[in-house]
Amino acid sequence: MDHKTVEEYILSMPNSRLDYPFGKEVAVYKVDDKMFALIAENKSPVRLSLKCDPQLAQLLREKYESVQAGYHLNKKHWNTLILSGQLPWEEVQALIRHSYDLVTDSQTDSMPEIG
């Protein structure tokens, strides 16, 4: 997965926008001025940080070595995914939607199924 593909999907979420409040090194994706995704610029593989239900966050860290506690974020509520191919794209998309739903308090908020 490349940065552009991930970014296009993130920005397809309703009212999402790109910002650089921490400088040009970190792309921050927000909805209603709340962060729901971050991508470290110019990193390969892509490093994507997402908000996550704390129980699911821990489960993902235990299951995948490419999922780590949020880098420079609240480790209870954020994970950093290293998109090296271990996580299927469909699962990454589900986790992006989960993060978006948590931030927007969406009524469709549901825990994604982890394969």
C-alpha cells in the first residue's frame, strides 16, 4: 500500500481534510477539527496511526507485529500500523472507518472484524 492510496481512502470519509499542525513531517487527517488518522511523510513502508477502541487496539498489537502502540500518541487509544503487507487492505480500510466513526461518534460505529 502506498501513501497516495491510503490518503485517497482517508479523504473519501465525509468532511475529512488534510492538515499539517505538527509540521511537514506528519500528514494529519481530521474531521470536525478532530484527528482520526496520521501518516508519517516520506516513510517506507507507510506508517499510519489510527484511533482505536482500547480492547481492539490491544488485540491487534498481540496479533500483528506490524501493529504497534501509537507513536507519539495516547498508547491506550491509538495504534500505528506499519503497512508492510501483513494487514490486508480491506482490514486497513475497516480500521480507518473505525477510527473515523470513533471521532465522529457515528451511529454506525462498530468494531471491525479482524481476520
